[in-house]
Amino acid sequence: MFELPIKFVRCSAYDRRGYGVRDLKNPEVSYRFVWNHRGTSKWVATYPDPRPGHERHIPGFANRTMAGLFLYRYDQPVLTGRPK
């Protein structure tokens, strides 16, 4: 069976739609955020825009795994700064 290079971490106990995408081997590395849009766009991948304070959203992924793998492959990771 294929093991994903990422893992999903629920962002908040109150937000049941969103997950942080973390590196499987180093949980300090984050590949941003995916969330389930309740409309027609399904899963959305979110990453920062080069402009400070802005984000980009890419809708239309069939599931969170595909959105997370997109971020893993095409986004630059950032250190979360959170304790392990």
C-alpha cells in the first residue's frame, strides 16, 4: 500500500472542515491548509499570496488527499513554529 508523504491535522475542534497539511516525517513543516467547501467546489487548497496578508484559494479538488498532495508538490513548505 502507498504511504502518503503528508498527514492531515485538524486545525480546530470547532472547525470540522479544515485540516493543516504537515510533512509525515517532520511535523514542524507545514504545506498550508485544505478545507471542505460546502458548495459545489468540494475541497479547497489554501496558500499565502506573495503580498503580505493575502491568501490564494484553489477550489475544485475531489477530496482532501488530492488537495493536500497538490500543496505538497507545488507549494514551498514553511516551518510552523509549533512544538511537536
